[in-house]
Amino acid sequence: MELYMVRHGQTDFNKNKRLQGVIDIPLNEYGIELAEKTAEGLKDVPFDVIYSSPLSRAFQTAEIIRGDRPVEIIPTDSLLELSFGEYEGLICKGEHYNLPDPDFMKFFDNMEEYHVPPKGETIEHLVKRTSSFVLGLMNDPANADKTILLSSHGAAIRGLLTGIWPYANGGTWSGMVHKNCGVTCLHVENGRFDLVFENRIYY
């Protein structure tokens, strides 16, 4: 199995440094452009099936990358972004930072420093729901020779990789956050994930 995963294109919340989480924000004009360039870069990849977060920014990205391929895009909550609860919509970087927790963003460096916002999701739950989904795909013999695309989100992809590929980063949450439309590819065979490339951009 060839497993591709892509983070969605840019949204206005990305541009303005606001936490999105599960707020449904569509791609902006630049985000559509990024997705179109990514589609061009992946035009020769023979995707058999595409799974996407149901949030419009990820689903739009999947639709653009699919192009005219006769391939179904299947929405799944397993690929939703990490929920930031009551912090969603607040500015998380720069001089206008207005999160109640001044150290909130440290969780990108150390999972143990993540203070779950009110009504938010834990990192442990994120890792479990994303990685369980992918392990289910991997363990299905029908997928052995398929090329699959997952369209998701920055923290969700990071959680997914933490769960399915722990030896790549010491079994920790540490690692990069994918850029908008950053693409990672893993070759899956005999229960092993081998990195083909990570966070590749086509723009």
C-alpha cells in the first residue's frame, strides 16, 4: 500500500494565526491555488480511494487533488483536526495573541505541556483516533496493493504519525507540523511503514 497524506490548503484563519480546530473554515483564494499546484504535482499518482476530514478546507483540498479521477472521496471523522474547544477562533501567534493560557503553544514542542482547553480534545485521544483509522486500512487485505490519499490537518497528521510510526521520532509527539498542502508518503508492506518523503510541497 502507498499511503499519501496531505494537509489542507491555506484558510483565512491560517493567514491570521487563529486556532481553527473543528471550526469549518473554507480555503481562501491562496489556499485553492496551493491545492491546484499540489494537484499538478500529484497528477500521475494513481489514487484508488481518498479519505478526507469532513471539514470543508480538507474536503476541498481532496476534491482539487482528485481532479478528473473517477475516485470516491470518503469523509471520516477520524481525520478531523484536534479540537481546541473554547480556544478555537482565538489568535495564537504574534502581538495580538489572546489565548487565556500564555504557554499554550508549547504543546507543539512537548505533548506533556499541553493544557487541554475547556471542551477540547486530548492529544492521547487524537493519536488514538487517527492512528486506529490508518491501522485499520493497513490491516485490510483488500488495501494491500492500493494507493490511498488522506486529506487532513496539521495536528491530526502529526498525531497520526505519532501513533503509527513511533520509531521515526522516538515514539514522541515531537516533529514537524506540515505546511499547508504539505504531502507525506509512506510505503506500507508486511506491517511496516517506510518513509518515501515527508512534508513535500509543490509550490
